[in-house]
Amino acid sequence: MLGFFSSAVVTPPDELVAAGSRTPSPKMTASSLLNRYLEDTPSAVSVQVGNHGHVAYSHHKESPFHPRSFAVKDDVFCLFEGVLDNLGSLRQQYGLSKTANEVVLVIEAYKALRDRAPYPTSHVVGHLDGPFAFVLFDLSTSTLFVASDQHGKVPLFWGITADGYVAFADSAELLKGACGKSLAPFPQGCFFSTTEGELKCYENPKNKVTAIPTNEEEICGATFMVEAAPVFATTQY
């Protein structure tokens, strides 16, 4: 799957920008990246999302354990890859029919969070149990919402194209030529929301997520890690 969004929607993390400037490497524009994906991927579906984004996907070579799906409802677009082990209970929680699949569930969970949920984003994402990654865009509010499961079972990468778009894909090779070294694995157990404005770990949302530069020979220029909570020494009397 592939999705990319302009700087009018999302400001790329400083760490991705810094990684890309470490070593000059070939890059391409977002439109060229999309054209290459469509040319190389049989039966790919491409959808423009307003004036500042694009999503595309295909069932070609998808894992039977991590199928890809796409849905749009009420101007909320979502690419989803994987499965939710607790889909049945989540359907009941959000009042959905038994035919609702994972991508529809994520859209409804996001809408509940946006419109009426009294709890934080980390609470909503933390209730998704199973291997998954998704890229969601709310056209009505220009909100981008991306998340990956706690164990990184479904690969997800992000990077910056030559014309400043932030791109997401389940293949590092797809983004390599377009993003150069401004490319990193999306950290497992984390979410990125333009509403919150930063990358967060949904299990420990107060722990900072930082990027560590990788070796020059590696495809990705940085690896994001969740910092451990500080340990305070106690004094015994």
C-alpha cells in the first residue's frame, strides 16, 4: 500500500529531514512515485484525496495473514493492512454490524474519537489487538492518522519525497528511490496524528520517541525508538 500527503497536511518529522540530508541520494517526486507503483503493481487502485494527498493499494502478493483493504466513509479515507483479533468485541463496542471489517472499524473508531470520545488517542489505538498498520486521512478536517501494532508484525515505512510529500508504504524498496535516506521504519506500537502534532507510543504516551541515525550502508537513514521511562533512585534512611 502507498499513501502520501503534502506539507499543507503534515509537517515531516525533523529526524526524517535530518536523515535525508546526511548523504545525498537520488529522490523522485510524489507523482513519479505513484506512477512507478501503478506501473509495477498489477490491479492497483489509486484514489486522490482532496488536493493534498493520494492513496493506492493492491491485493497483489498480499499475505493471507495480513490482507490489505481500503474504505472511505463520510470523507474519511483509510488504508488498512492486517487483521484484528478482537474485531468481534470492537464491533459491539462501536455498534457495528457483523459484516463490518477491520478498515470500517478503524474509520468508525476514529470518528468516535473525533466527535465524542472523552478519552485520549492512545486509548483508542491501544484497544486494537492483532497485527496491523493503517493510514487514515480525514478530508473534512485535513487530519492524518497513522498507526502500527505493538509488535511490528505488519511492515510500515515513511519518508520524504523530492517535493516534500510525506509518504507511507508497506515496502522500504518502494520508498527507497523516492525518499533516499529520509526513510525510516514507522515505529511499532506508535501512532502519528496531525491533531496531536507528534509521534507517540500508545502504550506509554508520555515516553518520548526519538530517532537514531543508522549506518550509511543501510537502506533507512534513521530508526525511531521509544525512550524508556526514567528510573528515580530512592534513598533509604
